[in-house]
Amino acid sequence: MLPKPFKTIGIGVAFSPNLKANLYEAARLALFFECKLVIIHVGETSEEKIKILKNFLDNFKNEKLSYKILFKPGNPVDVILNASEEKNIDLLIIGAAKREKLFTYYVGSIARKITRKAKCCLLLLINPSIERVPCQHIVVNGLEDPKTEQTIATAFYIGLKLKAEKLTIVEEIKQNEIHVNVEDDKSLRKAQIIKERLRNRERSRINHIIEDIPKEYTQNIAIKSQPIFGTQGYSIGHYAQIARADLLIMNAPTKMSFWDRLFPHDIEHILTELPTDVLIIQ
């Protein structure tokens, strides 16, 4: 058995049209993962607000949902980050917004700051639903990185709990690893041979990771390894979109420096135009 990655789920809520859907999504996940739920509202408390929240959450009373409501005035970023640390939140849920007149979702400025600074895992929701929409296909990054093994293990845990049908591990291979300028048929064949070797190398690496994951997590889900060539972050986001993934799971960036903001990081590509719900694993 792998250790439970999540014990406490947190969600920042505003009294907006999406409030009920956001609460329902968070409550369902808390039940699926057998977690406590902490609801954070940046603002003053009131009897009316408490009544609204409790009325929605009463729908989960029979399932014995464990939850706590926090009201804290102040700067939204600071309040949510501080509450996440104080309450030992492992998974923080943040709503994403839809761009005006465009069918794309993005992370707004407050949510983006939280994403960059949070020390816990983050789930970016693009289309919360009151009625449960089954999670059928999960895409997870297979980058050669110290964090990747844990990220893939967590993806299988989530797949098991959400009863997903398929999990695709995407290994993004940088174009500069090919080391061939394609100028004629001979160089084209050479480039194709190198690409196939790189694909085989990545598949072998991922297979070793999967072998170390308990069989109960891997036996009832279709597993696919998908090496792709391109820009990290952008390539996997595009793949998740065309593959109609329900959830994209990514490593958190190792660092987020001043230079990362000037030259987009793989996570920054994802935040600019969300392809689906995105889970960032710390």
C-alpha cells in the first residue's frame, strides 16, 4: 500500500455563481480520498454566509463528510496560503476562469500567485459541476526528474480512487536531444532512428517506475506510455487537450525564480491556457 498523499483538502470560496459546484467538487474529492475538508472564505463571517454553506454541505451529511469553515479577512493570497499551512492542507483547490469570448481557461492573478507560492499540492478546476462528471482519462508527466516517481504513484492512487479507465504517462523529449540537422533522406533516416531510440529509452525508464507501484493501483486501469517531442509544458498540455483528458497531473517546478517569469516554465505554459483540470504535485 502506498501512503495516502492527501489527508486534508482545502478550497478557497467566494459567494459567486460557481459556489455550489465548487463545494460539491471539493466535498466529493474529500470523500473519495477519505479526507477532511477545510473551506476558506476571505472575508468577514456572517450568519447568512454560514447558512448558505451549510445548506449546500448538508447534501453530504449521510456520507459523513468532515469539514470546517474558516472566515478570515485580509489579502486573499496571504489568507489562503497561511490557512493552508495552519490547517496542514495537503491539497488546495483553486477555481480557474474562462476568458471572455474564448473557449480557453486560465489562472487569474490571485490564483497564479497562490500557485507559485503554495507548499501543498494544487488542483486547478476549470469547469466544476454539481453533478459528478466521471474522471475517465488521466494524463501525467513522465519527466526525468527526482519528483516524477512520486507524481506517477500519486496519479495511480487518484486513478484508483476515482475509478478512472485510462492513465497515460507522457514523456516530453527535447528536440535538441536528436542532434541531427535534417537536410536529406539520409539525415532524415538518422533522425528517425535516434527518435526511436529515445522513445525506447523513455518507455524503459517509465516501465521501471510502474514496476515499483503496488499491483492494486495498476491492475484495473489501462496504462499507456506516450513519448512526445517538443517544448516542456506546452507539449503535454496540447496532448492532454487533444486526448480529451479529464485530469492532467504535473510535477511542481523545482524553482520559480525571476528568470522563470521572463522565460516561461513548463507550469507557466499550462497556466496560460489550461487544457483541462490540472493537479500540481509538490
